[in-house]
Amino acid sequence: MNTIAGISTFIRIGYQIYKGKESPYNAAVAYHLENAVTGIYPNLLIDFEEVVVSKGDLLPVYYGEVSSAVDHEVKFEWLNNAPVGSVDLTDKATVMVYNPDKELFVALSGAAARSALTYTLGLPADFVGDTVHAYMYFVSADGKRSSDSVYLGVVTVVA
């Protein structure tokens, strides 16, 4: 579960609903062993579509999309599903990509308000030509609640 270890800071926030029952990290490892790891040891693989970085009760990402943008960037877009006047408008997006070739995450918490509807994440130049998996979720402005994360798909990073 080295993949999860690489994002332990995000797991602590994304799985905080498990505090008191078990540690957020242990809850994430248990979930992924049961749902996202496939194959027979020693030939184990991760099903990236089944990876869940966050579990919570906030409104989830609504019609989220990811696309490759010039200058080794990835553009995240979503629709706003928060009711008018709701505190959910102040939720902050966490955006994340995983590069399996380099075994690296690039992530940013608090990237944009839910109401912004878009955020472009810059990636290292050496990601150009690589395929990355994209995830997104929201965290409340006070950092105490999160939404379930959403797998947005795969994109190839372009120059």
C-alpha cells in the first residue's frame, strides 16, 4: 500500500469520519485492500477506478471532468450542485493526479472554491507523455468534513 502512504496527509483529512473507530489511515488501507487491489500475490495491481481518497458526507463532485491542457497542466471542471446561499459554496476542492509510471502523486488541497467550477493543476515537465489518473473531492472551509472522492478518469499529459 505504498501508493496510499504517498498521500497520507490527504487520507487523514479524507477519511476523518473514521476517527474514533479506527485511524483514517487504517480505514483507507482496509478499504483499498478489499476494493482496489486485484491479482494474486506477488502479482498485485491497483484498480485506479476503485481508489477512494476521501469518504464523507459533503455534497460530492457533480459532473466532474478532467482534460489535458498545454504546458503540462491538467484541467479539472465541475458543476455546482450546492443550493443557493448554502455554506457548501465555500467548500474547497482537492485535486489530485497519480502517475503510475513515476509512482508519484501531485495534489493540492484548497485548490478552488466549489463555486469556481474549474481549476488547472500544473504538473512537472517530466510528466509530458505520461498517462495520469485524476481524482477530486471537496473539504469544508473549516476542514472538518469532506465529500466522497470521485475518479475523473485518465489523461495524457501534453507539452
